[in-house]
Amino acid sequence: MTCSPHRYRVGPVTQLKYKERRAVAGVTTMNNKIFVVCRKLPFIVVYMSQEPYTQLPNIPINGLKNPQDIAAGSRFLYVNDPRSRAIWQVKEDDGKVHQWISRVRAASVSVTSEEKLVVLVAVDIRGNVKERNKTWRGEIRIYSPDAVREAFIKLSRDITTPLCVLMTTRKTFIVSYGLEWHEMNRVCEVDMTGRMLKAFGSAPGKDVDQLSTPWRASLDDEERIIVADTQNHRVLLLNEQLMLRRVLLTWYPQSSSNARGPHRLHYDISSGRLLVGLRKGPLEVYKLRA
């Protein structure tokens, strides 16, 4: 682990280990609780968000096959599952679940301060992972809390294999894209037409100005971008101009078999905690102190 002297000091780590030892597919927070979804598990794992991070009863979702992300508004959780082509809405206070949107292959979900759901939809999917050429294009769809689609943005075709999308208060979008075998691995900002405004990254690599499979991103309270640079086993902090400020965290795997790169992450603005889900390991909790 490395610490950033610029703005953030990274506090001690806490590991939340779930007995199933599945890869973390998504993490979020709401009402002093941490909510985690794991690959191929049909429920949400719940913890209290203060030490000792007590585990609470799971929230089962009937029909959930392989969750890929989770997001929280003020009252509801949203879980997307490309395999069942659905997004599930879960009422946090009583665990009531219903299939909120169907027939959509969502790559990521996020919720704005206005309670809009921002969905990244994978389209034109080609190849498979074993062939190392899995490629898709992306569309951004914005829904109201009652599941009415309010906007549709088609990303430009040079954004290959978009992995996540976040909406800023400027009404632009932060998009991470590219797997390690693609030509470009980047985090970019696009406008409401899908046009790219600026970007960080280039061809995949290990240098400080490169990324390798940026699976997820999160925004801090000043809308700086925290990026899970998965194949490089690190978390980066970018400013609003998409310029690198610091490497916040780094993992040093002994071999590829125990690689523990950050796969999912979420910055909790209310507590200043950064939650990092590892590819082959537990959920880790860091305190980012100003």
C-alpha cells in the first residue's frame, strides 16, 4: 500500500472476508451499511459500516444469476445482472425486491444526486474472453426513479469495451474503457451527445500515464476520479481535467496466481471511506483523510 501526500492520507485497512470467497462484483453504501454483491451469488451481502463491521443478514434476490454491479440512492439499491438481462430494485429498509428493468444487458449502474439511474448498456458484443477478443460498444441510458427512460446517449465507436459510467454535476459522463488486449485503455469524459471531451491513458501499460483494464471508477466530494487500474494492481486519483494526481494504493502480488488487483470500488462521501473489492480476495476498507 502506498500513501498520497496530496490531499489524501490513506488510513489503515480493514478486510471484510465473506465465507464464499467469490470475486466482488459491486459495492456501495447507504444508511450506515455496506452492500456487496459477489459473482454468481443470488443475494446481497450486508455489513454495518462502522467497526467492527458486523455482518447482517443477506438480502436474497430471486432470479439473480450473476450480479455485475450495485448502486444506491436515498431509498433503493439497484443490482444489475447481464445474465438475466435485468436490473433489480431493492428497498433498503425492508428488503423488498422487484425486477425494475428487464431485457437490458447492463455493464454498470450508478445513481445521481437527483436520484436518476445511469445505466451503461453493452451492445454489439463480439468474441469471448477465451479468444481474448471480447469487444462491445456502449450506450448510456438515464432513467427516472419510476423507470421512465429520460435520455439515451450512444458512445462513439472509438470507446471500445466501456466498463463503467458515472454522471457528473456538469451533466457530462466519466467512462472507463478497454481490456488489456485492446488498443486503448482509458478514462474519458464525454458530453450528452457521446462525444469525447478529454481522456487519460493510452495503449495499455504499466507507466504512470497508462492504464490496464480500468474496471471501475468513483467520484470523490470534489468530483475527482478514483480509478481501479486492475491489471496494474493500483488505485489512481485523477483531477477534473483527467490528469494524474497520485497513486493512492498499490498491491504487490507474489505471482499471477495470487494477483489481487482492485476490481470494484466505491468512495463513500459521507464517511470518507474508500471500499475496494479485489479480484481474488476480500473487500478492503480504507479511510481517506484530507
